[in-house]
Amino acid sequence: GMDKGSQERNMAALGLLKGVVAKAYVVPEVYEIIDDVCLLGLRSQLPSVRSAAMTVVVHFLLNYPMSHKRMRQHLDFFVKGLSYEYSDGRMASLSALNNIVTKFPTERLDEEAEYLFIALCTVIVNDDTDACRNKSREVLKKLFSRLSSRRIAIVTSIVETWLSQSGSLLLTGAESLVSLFESDTISDATAKKLMGLMFKSFKACNGDRAWLPSVLVAVEKVHQARKSLCLDAFNRELWDVLISEDILADCDSQSSANINRVLMHYFNYLGNDSLVFKDSSDFMFGIPGAGRYLMRALCEVNESDVISEELSVLLSRNIISLLHALLNTPSIGDVQEAKVAAVETEELQDCGGLENFKAANRGLHWLMSRLSSQAVRIPTCARRLNALGLLHSILERYPDDKRFMFYVVRPLVHAVESAPSESDKMEMKFHEMGVQTQEMLEKLVGHQEFLKIYTAERQKTAHIKEERKKKRKAEELANPELAAKKKIKRNAKKKPKHRNKDKFRVTK
């Protein structure tokens, strides 16, 4: 037997046994010792010993004659090892199963397909370590690629049953669906059917947040593997849930990133230069209020205090794509009767037909006004910077449309006229973005025209500040106690700054 106390002896014994098994010497002693080798591969503290032991076991299963019952007993050992207390042991079992799935002939894999499939799906859903879950996905994907078409059909029927359920079975079905898509073993027709079942169940549980990540990953994988399915009708089922349950505007950062990636795939598939929606019926825009919802939800997420760099980039891309869609098809963003949160912006100056622009494309006007407001009012400097950067990108993309300029001037004044602390890198970046945007605007419209518009907005901003001061003084006289509390609150938000306003002013 194997020596539990000496790793050196075990390695030597495993080396000898590996040579015996490789030569396929069929002697009773090999059958007797293999169970001890399995235990060593699961429980040893040394990765080299675990790996060597599992290699011997896999060679044994491949080369030695045994009954189906004996084969199942060995597979049972590995499957039970998937729930071992320590993750190293679970990873050892997964590595052994990976070798089995890779090296076993298809005929033998078919015999154990459902058994291995269910065991691996259980790990994906229940294991508490990313390494084990990812390894299980890798093995499952490989299993699907090795099975015969008949067995794939049987496994697919199991997935159909799971996707028709709720709770943990829906989660298991969604996870297995990802591996099916990645292995590229099912037809488009089957993919549509499975996705439709998943969305129907997801809708029945009112978009339960517990199942949301797995559902979104499954959607993302099918869009990556089968781009032609981006526009299929089953997608509308998903967006119907996301919109009706207000999920995009009210979910965690990772789920928000997943949704934005799905949306990005859709826009990319259509092509940003051809975002024209006939009768507003394409894809999600056929859902009443979908365009309005996307405008509001994307802007609300963009106002969040903490956003990952990935999500910030996705938001910017999708907002610009949505803006392009609104330019091409104004009806998708009609806000005349929409229950959309009011945009707290001062009235923009009418110039160059802006009033007609507002009347003809209310959705686009709402979106641009919201971005303009974000670049001024959001307390977090990083989010103001992102909003100003979006406006800058819009000007770059549409240099001939001067109407966009009037949405940019107000935040531009705030950025350029700010007095950033030299120790605050984010405030300095916000100011620098303002200067860059100022230079671009001057090139687009000419120095004199820009100066005229900029000066008017600057005077308007100064007037608004003066009115607020008057209102504050009136409040101090009317209710000194309340005014004192407000002053303390305002001062608590302020940061010490080294002010030198002349340094940052626009030169005339």
C-alpha cells in the first residue's frame, strides 16, 4: 500500500506504478492498490503527489479492463471528491475528470454523460471558490464537445427541464446553457428554444436578482457565439423583464456591467452608423417605453458614486450609441407622455434652430440636457468628469451639428472657471477636460462666435449664483436657525483649495 507518512516514498512508488500501468500489466495487485492511489490523489498536501496519483488513476481507467460497475465506482470517487472539504482536493478531482473527459473514447463518455453533466453543473452552482467553478465550466465545455449528437440531445432535454423551472434549477440550467453555447454543439433553432424557456422562467419569477448574473452571462455568451441571434425575438423577453422590473437602474455593479455588455453587443451588431429602427419595432425598441427607459436608466447608473472602470467605458459607449439611434429614429425616445424624471437644467439658449431641435427630437434633447446637468451637478468629481468626457466625445463625433454645442457650454464654463486644488488629481483632470473641450469648440465655430456664446453663458451662471445668494440672505433673515444648519452642511462638503481664479480663466 501507499505510505501516508512519507511523501518521498510515495513519489517513488507512484513513479514505479506509473510505469507498470503504462505497460498495462494486468495483475491483481494493481487493482488492489488503485483505491489507495485515489485517496492519495485527493488528500495529499503536496500538489506534485496529487497530480502524479491522479495521472496513474486515469491511465488505469483507460488501459485496464473492468466492468461498467467497477468503472462507475471509480467515477463515484471523483464525483464525491467534488464536495471534498478542501478546495485543493476538489481541484484534484476536477483535474482527474478533465483527463477522463479528454482521453476517454466517445462511446465510453456517452455511457456516463448525464452522470458527469449533473455533477459538474452542481459544482458550478454550489462551489464557493472561483477556481473550482471555472475549472468545472472548462470540463463541462470539453464534455459537450466530446459527446455524440445523440447524447447532446439527451443532455439538452435535461437543460430544457431545468430552464422551465424556477429557483436553483433555473440557475443550474442557465449555467449549463453557457457551456453548451461555448462548446458550439447545438443548432440556432435549439439555442432559440432554450433561451426562450430561460426568459419565460426568469419573467415568471419577476427578474429575481439571485438568478440575474447567470441569465445575463448566458445571453452574453450566445451573442458572442451566435451574433445573428442578437436580434432574435427571444431577446425581447429579456428586455421586457429588465424594463418592467427596473433592473438596469437598480442592480449591483457587476450585473449592470453584464447588461451593458449585452446592450453593446446589440448596438455593435447593428453597426453604429446604421442605427435606424423602422417603426421603432426592432428588438427592445418594440417594447413600449423601451427607448425612454434606456435613456433614464443609463443616466441614473452614470450618476452612481462608485462605478468600475469597465462599467464606465460600457456606459459611455452605449449612451453614444443610443444618442446616434435617437438622431436616426427620434420616435424611440419620445418623452411627451413618458414618466421620466425631470432634468434640472436651466433653460438652454435658443440658437441655430435649437427650439426646433427640441420639438422634433424630445428624447435627444432630454438625454443631452441630462448629460449637461450631470457634468455640473453630480457631487462626485469623477462622475462629472465622465459626463463632460461624454459631451466632448459627442462633439468630436458630430462636428458639423452645432446644436450639440449649446448643451456643452454650461458644464464647460463650470470646468474652465473652476479653481482646482493642485493636490486633487481628479479636479485637475476635470479642469483639463474643460480646457480641451474649449479648444475644440473654438476650432469648430471660430474664436469670436465661441467667445460670444461662452460670455453669455458665463454671465448667466454669475446671475444664477447671485440670485441664490440673495435667496440665502433672505432665508437667513426669515429663519436664522435653519440657515445656520444649511451653512454647516455646505461647509462640511467643501474641501480646502488653493484658489487662483485668474490662472484658469478664458482669455479674451
